Amino acid sequence: GQSLEQPSEVTAVEGAIVQINCTYQTSGFYGLSWYQQHDGGAPTFLSYNALDGLEETGRFSSFLSRSDSYGYLLLQELQMKDSASYFCAVRDYNTGGGNKLTFGTGTQLKVEL
Amino acid sequence: NAGVTQTPKFQVLKTGQSMTLQCAQDMNHEYMSWYRQDPGMGLRLIHYSVGAGITDQGEVPNGYNVSRSTTEDFPLRLLSAAPSQTSVYFCASRDETGDQETQYFGPGTRLLVL
């Protein structure tokens, strides 16, 4: 099966940069995704990495190192509205033919003034 | 384009009752799935479907049934509700075009089993 580890909580100040790490263990890694979820809301897709390197989308970037089974989400110029939970998720082609997406337990980001 | 819709938004059941959580998507996605979310446990996959007529089990399928008669609809049935099934349920569909993949979630159904 798969397992993912990410910090449970991170606190940062408005305008700062924060990095949320995710380490994973899978037998047949397919790709790493990141989702954002505000309290009471539904998860929304942020980014996906299948290959090593950095993917940038506006203030958010996501990095993957397949050899280290590690990725991170980087949030720049933090805003109060970025306070939310962030989940990493993996697809594993050895599980359900790659059709199962397994989520980490989430990192609660709190942005302070 | 409504995306992924779920009904009801809230539901209270008594132990032993059955009910169906509805999910529909209008994006013509082949892949759909159901998750439950409990505090501190992230999202756990209940069942998924890769197309009409095809379903499979996820991590926590016990106590739940699904069917996929059309591309658009993927209902989740609770056969005999138990307090352990108190949770928030999310339906999702996935876009797998090109090299990217985006999973779209519905707004969720908050279920309380007494």
C-alpha cells in the first residue's frame, strides 16, 4: 500500500513564504498532487507533478523528487485567504491499476498578520 | 457547467436506516469516486468507477454500495447506517486529459448517524 507523511500544522505571517513537505512510500509511483481545502469547503486541485522538478502556478509552486520520494508545496506572498488545509496525494499504478488516489492527512496552514 | 453536484447537503439518520447519497457531474469524466473525511484522517477512498458499468472498492468500502449506470451519475448507498459512518462524504470526478490530472470535488454531504 501507500503511506504519506506531511506536517499537521504550519504557521506563517502574511507576505512570507512557506513550504509544506510531503514524503511518500509507494510501490509504483505515478504522480503527486496537491489540494487545498478551506474549513467547511471541498478540496480543490492545486498542482500535479509526475516528473522531477518544479511546477509553478502563480504564487504556488510544487516540487517533486522521485528518487527521494519527496515533494513540497511552496506558497509565496502569503495572504490571509491562504489559511486552509493542504493535502498531498499519490497515484500508484500497482494499486487499482493507478486509479486510486491516496491522500495524506493534511497540513493546516495558519496565516497570521 | 455545474461541475460535480451532491445531494443532500446535510442528513441525519438513525442507526439501521438506509439512504442514497446522490452525485452527478456534467464534465463527461469517465472516472468518479467517493471519499469520506473524518477529523485528522484526511480523505479515504470508499469506492470508485472508471466508467459506466465498472466499479471497484477503495480503502473503506464496507457498509457502502455503488453503481454506475451512466457516465454522469454515481450514487453511494448506505445499506444500514451505523454511528461510525458519521462523516463528511465527497464525490469527485477526474479529468485525465493530456499529462495533467485534476480531480474535481463536489460540495460534500454531511451525515450524522444517531
